Amino acid sequence: MKVGISVAEAQQIVLDACQVLGCETVASVDALGRVLAAPVISRRTLPPADCSAMDGYAVRVEDLSGASESAPVELFVVYEVAAGGKGERPLIAGEAARIFTGAPIPPGADTVVVQEDTSARGDKVEIRIVPQPGENIREAGEDIRRGDAVLEAGTLLGPAHLGVLASLGRSLVQVHQRPIVAILSGGDELVDPDGDAAGGRIVSSNTYSLAAQCREVGAEPINLGIARDSPEDLERLLRNGLRADFLVSSAGVSVGDHDYVRPVLEKLGCRLLFWGVLMKPGYPLAFGRFEQGEGPLVFGLPGNPVSAMVTFEQYIRPAIRKATGHSAWFRPVVRARLTETLTKKAGRLHFVRVQLAERNGRIEATSTGNQSSGVLRSMTLAHGLMVFPADATEMKAGAEVCVQVIDEQFFASTESGV
Amino acid sequence: MKVGISVAEAQQIVLDACQVLGCETVASVDALGRVLAAPVISRRTLPPADCSAMDGYAVRVEDLSGASESAPVELFVVYEVAAGGKGERPLIAGEAARIFTGAPIPPGADTVVVQEDTSARGDKVEIRIVPQPGENIREAGEDIRRGDAVLEAGTLLGPAHLGVLASLGRSLVQVHQRPIVAILSGGDELVDPDGDAAGGRIVSSNTYSLAAQCREVGAEPINLGIARDSPEDLERLLRNGLRADFLVSSAGVSVGDHDYVRPVLEKLGCRLLFWGVLMKPGYPLAFGRFEQGEGPLVFGLPGNPVSAMVTFEQYIRPAIRKATGHSAWFRPVVRARLTETLTKKAGRLHFVRVQLAERNGRIEATSTGNQSSGVLRSMTLAHGLMVFPADATEMKAGAEVCVQVIDEQFFASTESGV
């Protein structure tokens, strides 16, 4: 087991240990936000035939030579074709067909004149222009051809993708499974949110923030409850989580003498790969796995509420994204200008909670203030986590810094951009 | 009714007509992504008492004058305090208490020495430093004080907010209601995804892309089905949607002679505020409301799949965000460098589907190619919609352009930033 490693090394170990989950078949209408596990090959051509891109008249170009505003050419309108309909018979010299957007081009016609360039006169139409062949015609297969790999494996399914699946007649789709994350807290001092928080007891809020972090990234959390400070109780709850893909234990605030988590995990067959990461908040992080992958990846998180959330962000969230089939595993990273000078001791990488603001086209980062890992409220104010590198001792006001954006609403705009 | 207005004017009319929805009480654990309708005032102080920030020993500073590495001071360890516990009795001269992170500071003690600066010797401890008063103590109320407005109305609830609600013992929370959006398609040529798409019939894919666009922004879609091209059938379906907050009809691909939507809407009592917006794709957009607000806001969208999605983005999505209580109603807008020269006629604002890429710290925008409004597949490739202003006829390669980011996965990173 490695002890006291860097953040980058810890991320590498976690992501290397994490496997992409297999696939499942789900209803396309429920597949928003899922990641395709197999390419979608079209069995249809769309549009299925050449069709009109406008409302107007399907005509034969050769009938219209010399047509102009002052000398329009008159054609007989022999039938009408609506979308979903078809031309009754081939057009011959001197004939036109009324046609609507999406309707198939009737045989014989080779162009469509939009209705603005025409005048209807009873069963005839006057055409005032000489069109180009193929004008206002959408060719068969313009959108999709039979046999096309329309969507690639690894694609995140958004609204347009679900529209495409519908247009291909695919009511089912193969996507990657979503990880199950079992979460437990440990500590005699912890109570449920409905519990009695008098006498120094505190609510196991980590369970709820971690479960929401899971949901936000598309994983399925299971709340295993609170383990008392005894190896037996801890083992009982941990065993309940062995069927999950990730097992996340957040200690009570007490580490040290009261910490039974590591020995119990080892008893269950979990091999710890590292303990302790050179970061703040979040040093006392443990990570382990079962031999031959016969169990979940196991994360022992620190108990302080900010430490628990920040370690989730750095290690568990990217692992969930990898497991779910995403290709970009990390939060958006932006460059920002620091508005104040910050100092620390060398040795640990600090994740500084910051608020972001855009001013004159540049992003500015300002600390949320008190960086105590007990101040969960500061996480409700933070747009991002600023990276204060391990070796650095000072970052000056005005310096360009790297910020992981954890509140993506920061990007939303109050202006439409038009 | 206004005809042929600008995109900006149309957005203004829609957003002015849209009301913020009232509130509902939901379980806090289910409130991820909801918007607070009322401030959350704390009835607790957290931490409830001064407590230790570290594992170590609670001591009296006055006992330790002169303590050093070479001349440690020895104290009696008279009891132990764990998180959730309490000091048995006040400490007196020469006494210390073993203390763990989160545990309340015992009476008499005024500082905590971390265990790294001590050595345990049976029932005694050697202290090797002279601490400052108050060191390693988290003051009562450092996170939250009773009476604090911890979360403001209008706050989007993320994982940290749900953690705070749990720590305050709030299992219920008041949030804005989510809009119901009734969606129907119209056209004899349309079939369901399971239907027979032979003979020029096409799947009503708009229903599925629009429903997913609703879900993505937190609204609840209702699929009313496909109306045949008759006023009676259209009226029957539209009536089914009158209980919704938004009623969205996407025409069949056919507009013009076959368009019964507007007269039927007017018959039902809906007053159209505008028809036709100077944009491409998406000109034939209608918007109406019922007198005295006794019905949904009504959107008549064009039938082409890209037009339907783009008009949803410009008008319905911001309206849903306003109705849901958000303050930033629009997609992220980024400045990008255009990689190719684009041209068009003056008159309509074009929303050009573009792919975005970051290169040397700058964002580059490249058209997805064929901008036909029938090519839904192009929407699956687009990261954003580039604004090509109404009056402009050319945007040169290298120009700085405005892009609405519709695929926010564009921001996700392949690097962690550490």
C-alpha cells in the first residue's frame, strides 16, 4: 500500500482500477443522458425518396425556357402531392403538380418552383422564373442512408439523438449500465436527518451530499445507513454494499483511534492500494479493490463534509464517468484570474473553494472565505475548486489559476447571444 | 398579431408572457436540480459547540509555559472525549483530555495540541510545544448559526445544498413547481416510431426530440400523439393539452394549404401574439396565449426536425427556465473563432450548427456542413448554434462569433487540471 501520494498519482491508480461497465437495452425514450454501448446502424434511408423542400409546384425545367416576370409560362396543375402522398402518374409536357414540403417529387418532374414565384389561375399556374434542375429538392438519403453508422458507440444521448432513433424506428437502444454506489457513514456521534441532534450529535449529511453527487453524474446511490463505532457493525454494513460497483465509506469526523474501517475492509478481502493523498481538504483518503475484481472498488473518505465532497469530485466522479462509458471524465477546467493573494505551506495540493465571475471577457476567481473542511455551507457558494499546487506557497492576486468548475450553472447566460 | 419579427423581439414577447410557477414541498433527497422557492432559515447552530478540529489533547495553555522539544511538559490524561461525547468534568491545573476530531472542547480547556506534538506515556502525555489559545478549535456556529438564512430563494439545489438541508434536519423543502409541456405533432404523413414508415410516411420524431429537450431542462413532457390533417382531430388533441403550462404543436412538414393549426387555436380562445420570426431555420413559428392566462402558452413550431429543435432552444427552453425559478434563462454563450467563411442573404438571423474545438486556449467554430433543416443528424454533431446576424451577409474565416452552447458536454475535460 502506498502512503501519502500525489493527487495525480491517486487519480491514475483509481482510474486504472476502474472498468467500463457492460451494456443493457433500454427504451429510447428513457435513454436521455445515457452513453451508447454499440453503434446505431440505419436500416432506413431518410428522406426515403427525393422530396420537396418547399411548398410550390413540381415542374419540368424544359417547359419553362424563357419564363419571366413579364412573360410567365402557364402550366396545367394536374394533381396535388402532400407529404406522405405520391404523384398519381408521370408529368408530361405542359403539366405541373401542386406540391407541399416533404412530399415526394412526382415522376417526370425535375425541379420545384416555390409558390412565391407563381400565380395560381384556376386549374392552371403561371410560373415567372426559369428554375435550375434539382432546385428545392431534398435528395433521398440527404439525412441518413441505409447502412450508415448514424451514431457511434460512446455517444452521449441528447435530444437530437433520441429524435434520430425515433426517425429510424428504434424504440430500444443499447447503452452502458450505470454504476451502483453504496454509501455508508460511520461514527457513534452520527444521526439521521430526522434523528435527535442534541448533545453534540451531528447529522450524517455526507450520505446525502454524496448520494446527490452520484445522481448528478448518473450513478445509482444506495444509502447503507450509519455504522456504529464497532468492527462488527461496520462489517455488517460493508457486507451490504459488496454487490455495488463502488463502495464509499465516509468516516465519522473521528479518525485515528476510533477508525475501524481499514482492518474490517482487509478482513473482507479488500486490498488497499493507497492511504493518504497530499491534498487539502481530504488527506485521509483510502482506496482499495478486491482481488480478481470480485467486489466493488472501495473508497474510504474523510468525514469532514467538505473533504468528503472534494474527494468524491477528484476520484469517484471521474471513475463513475469512465465506468459509464464517457470519454471526457473530468469537470470543465477554466483558466481564471485570482483576485487576491493566497498563501499556504508547501507539501499538499489545496483545492480552494472559489466563486467565479466573468468581467470584461475574463473569468475571475475569489475564495469563498473560511476554508475549514467543516464549513459545508462554503460548498453551496462555490462555483469551482481552484488548484493551488502542492509545491507552491503563494499565489498572487492577478495570477492565472486553474479552476475545476463544479457548479456548471456558472456557464448559463442571462443573455441569449442574439 | 405581429408578423415577421426579430428573434430578440420574439424572445422578449415569450418571456414577458411567461410566469414563474408557484411552489411545492418535496422530499429533500429528491430535490436535486430543483430551485428553492423560499429561503431556508436555520434552526440549528453548527457546530453546536466549540469542538476540536484535530485528533490530539485538550489542554490549558497556562500549564504549558516553557514547553519545548527538549523540555516537554507532562500532563495527566484524565479522560477521553469522542465526537458526540462530552467532557466529564472541568480540567484543572496539570490535566489534559484525549480528544478526537469533532468532539466538544471540555470545560477548562482553551486549546488543542495535535497528537504529532505529543507523546503518550501510560496515563500521562508529554507536550512539546507552547500552543496559542484557541488553536485547533472550531468555534460553535463556524458553519451555520441559528437564524441564518442559509440558502436563498432562487438557489438551484446541488449536492452541497442537499447536504446542508440534511445537516439542518430538513427532510422537506419548498421548491418551484416544474412546468408540464404538452406536445403534439400534426400531419397525415406522420407515424409513431413503431408505425409503418413505408410509402413516404415519416416518423414523428419531433415529439421525441422535443420531449427530451423538456426533460433535459427539468420540465415534464406529455406526448399527446399525432393529429391527422383535419380541424376536428387537431382540436381534439389540442384540448387534451389545455391543462398543461406550455402547449407545443409541431406541424407536419407541410405548412401552407394543409395548416389548420392557427384557426383551431383561435377557435379554442388562444390569441396569437406573433407569427413568423426572421430566423433560419424556424421562420414559421407561432406564439399565442389565452386571455387572462386561462390556459397554456402556445407554441406552433415548424415541422422540420432541426427547425423544431432550434425554435425550442430559442423560446421554449428559456421560458421553462424562467417558469422554474432560474435566474439565468439562456444557454452558455461563448466567443469563438470561425474557421471558414460563411455567406447568406440579409434579412434573417441564421443559427448555424457548429462543432466547437479548443485550440491554443481559443475556441474554434466549424459548421457541421449541410444546414438543411431536414438534416436532424447534423444536430447530433453540433456543440452549438452560431449566431449569424440578420443583417450580415458574410462572416469571414477568422472572425470572432457568438455561439450558444447546446451540448454542454463540450465543456467537460479530459484532464483533471491538477
